[in-house]
Amino acid sequence: MRAVVALCLLLASPAAANPLADLAAGRDARAPQLAGVIGVVADRNRILRAEAHGLADIAANRPLKTDSVVRVASISKLVVAIAVWRLVEQGRLDPDRDVSDYLGWRLRHPAHPDAPVTLRQLLSHTSGIVDGPGYGFALEEQLKDRLTPQHWGPGAPGKRFEYANLNYGIIATVMEAATGERFDRLMTRLVLAPLKIDAGYNWQGASDAVIARAAVLYRKGADETAWNPAGPWVAQVDDLKGKRAACPVRSTAGCDLAAYRPGTNGTIFSPQGGLRIALPDLARIGQLLLRGGELGGVRLLKPATVRAMLTPVWQAGQGVPGDDYHGQMLCYAAGPHCLSGRAGATDQPVPGAAWVGHLGEAYGLLAGLWIDQRKGRVIAYALTGTGADPFPYPRVTSAFTSAEDIIMAELAR
């Protein structure tokens, strides 16, 4: 009877007692108000906690739910890496081969013409590539024609870490060139469909039912340079009203995807940040890696491949210099971002967090997928809009935003 009473009291407790609900409602002065928050915790076998607060569509007064579908920004890269390593296992790709061999044209750093660029370097942001003049090109353009000397940083391939979205546009193009298959279809075939995940890059491959559950991303202000905390929420992306976009890719002359030749410009499907997925499904991606490449009786990767994927390629202070992304990136593997686990380090939202996964930040969204191998759990969260620039807020624990520190501490509790 005492257990029943305790459970009833817990269920009856006010929403204000929940740090995630407090953030969504603007009740925590350590962080700006959030349009919505989704948090998911899983172990190896099941979802342990899933909750959502706020609105998925403010104009329609549609509530945010745990199965709302979110553009998870750079977490998309981690899912791309799983597909790359599947192709490595199949013998279609070699992580240490010159990618020029796949592309059919010579990819070289202008200042280091004898140094080949490899997939392992691209996956780990040690290729020498930087975003420079841009990392997403139009349907009618070819990647090889859009790369400029300004897309190369100060270090030779393999000799410097610098996080760059363009690495994954090149990876997508390599994947297409090696298989003859369009990137969006590859991602569905290699990762999403085997795991029975209804999702897609730039919504490609996602069902109408998933599109109906789209969460709009918001800011209070027109963009990241014009914050107005006292103003209305402004939709930034995925304000779909239940309908597919007329063209899922950037195009300058219509939208004839049927004419696209795979292997010429994989940037069009936003491999670096265009995945739309529900957070419980994102947690399943984490479970796949936590379980060594198998989930629900489906094996996508061998345990040895997962270990290779999760092995750090770059770590701050260990010989190869790099840009630590404002202190958030002190460790990066062959696809995943890894947290150093070092006491007092700036990448520790939870003390001692030697986690692997990825963060996401774009269009008002802040998100993360983290695998805690020591404790056998997965944490996934998404903040679907920020009422003010979250970065000037005083940090709570780490170099992550205060809202993320609060959420990760709560989900890891």
C-alpha cells in the first residue's frame, strides 16, 4: 500500500518539480525559455524514460510529444557514419584509402598536394577541410566545381582537427560514387529500414504520417543575430503544415531529382544535419551502438567495427592541434563526437562523462545523443527553440549551454 501511495504522490506532483518542464515554461532563470523539450533515456533493451513539454506547432497549438519528429542537426553525422562503416564491412569502402579513387577526381589540399584525404579523416574532421564559403550546394552543381582554396584549413590532412560540415557532404558524395545509389536512399537501405525507423534526410524516405508529426524549430527573433526575448516565437524550419515541401533539396532551376547523377554532389540531402527523426528512434540508434552493432535481432555492424568507429582519432592536448569548438569538442572518433571524461574538462556536462555520440545545434535547436557505455544507457534530448541566445548565459557545468547542462544532468540522474 505504501508503494501505491508513493506512486500516486509522484504522479500527482506538479510539473514545476520537473527540470525539463521548468525549462520549457521559462521557470529556470539559468537558461532562456524554450519552445519545447523532449528527453529520452534508454538502457540496452528498452526506453526507461520519455517525456515532452511545450508545443510542436505554436500557431496550431499542437503539443510537442515524445514521438514528434525533429530535425536533429549534426547528430545526423553519427547516423551517416554507421552507414559508412556498413559499406566498409561490405568491402565497398576503405576508411584509409584516398577518396579520390572513389570520386573519380583528385581531392587535394592546395598546400599539401601529396597528402591523400581518407574517409577516416573526413569522418573525424581531420581532413584539412573547413566550411569556408559554404558547405551545401545546389542540385544543378557539382561538388568538384564548388570547392575552393578557402575550403582548406591551415593543417595538412591528418595533422589538424577542425569541425566542418563539408566533410560529410564529401562523405555522402563518396558513398554515392562507390555504390551508384543516391545518398537518401542509401541511408534508408543501410540504417533506417533495417531498424524499422520511419525517418529521412530532408524528409526523403519518411512517410506522410511522420511528416504530420513534424516539430517546428523556433527562435524569438528572425535568426541568430536578431534575438528578441520579449517578442513572439518565429518559425525557422519545418513549418510544414502537414505537407511535403515542393522540393526537398536546394535547387536553382526547378527540382528534377530524377536527373541527378549520384556521386556528383551529395551535399544536396544535408548529410551533415538534415535527418528528421523521432527521439525514441534516435535513442534506438544509440542502443545499436551500445549493443555492439545489433538491435532487435538485426545486426548492422560487427562488434569490432563498432569499436573501430568509437575509437578516438583526435583528442585535445595529445600532439595534433585543433579547434575545440568553444571547449565542447575535446575528443572525436571516426564518426562520433566523444566526451573526454577528464575531471574539470570543459566538455563535461555530467562529471566524468566519457560518453560517445553527437551534439546538434541549428535553427534554434539544441540536441544531443549520448551513449554511456560504463552505465549501459542512452540519453537523447532536443530543445526545439530558444527564446534568447543561449550561449551568453552563464555556464552551469561545462562549455555546453546551461539548458543542455541542466537537461543532461537530469536525464543522467
